[in-house]
Amino acid sequence: MAMGSGTGQGIPSLTVRMAKASNPRGTTAMWMRDRLDELFTDDDFADWYPADGRRGLSPARLAMVSVLQYAEDLTDRQAAEAVRCRPDWKYCLGLALDDPGFDHSVLCELRDRMAQTTVRTGCSP
């Protein structure tokens, strides 16, 4: 599967309105987007994915999901559900409110790629 794309895009206006209406003081996820936008870019993960093949999910978005997951102490299933259901997470990820999210197994696949890259390069995780 080829690397997807999705970073560097604005947040859909309806997502912004809904996230701010439901969380007027903001949340950790919203704070992260507002202050750490593009902490990860897809270019950071370019060596992890083949250049050809079917387009996949944005690895930068998946990395941000992993950070949110860790911050909230969620399982992979819970994190995938948060992407589907929570407007503050959609805000953080720059997703439309009707974005269907992804299967929870992609988070494990991202961690596997990270582990393989770490072993190949000799870097510590």
C-alpha cells in the first residue's frame, strides 16, 4: 500500500464549528491541532511506504492518532472509535464530520512499521 496524503490541509468549517460549539474551552486534541499543527508530515514517513500501489491513510494522521491515543490511554479500538465519533479528534486531524475513520488494526500496522524502521536503522524507539 502506498503512503496516503492528508497533512497540511485546513479543517473543514463545519468541523470547526461543531468542535468549538461542543467544547467551548477546547480539549487536548484541539489544543494539539492549534499549537502543534504539522508536528508530523507524510514526508516524515516516506521511507516507510512504497511509492506505488493503492493509496493508504496518511501516516502523519495515524501518528497523531497514536499520540492522542497515548494521551487518553485508549486501546486501538477506542482510538479508532474516537476518530469516527468525536468532533474534537476530527478537528485535530482536519477531518470532515462525516469521515468514516479507519479500522483499528491500522494503528498496530503503523507501530509495526515503526519497529521495523527502528531495527533497520539501529535507532532506539
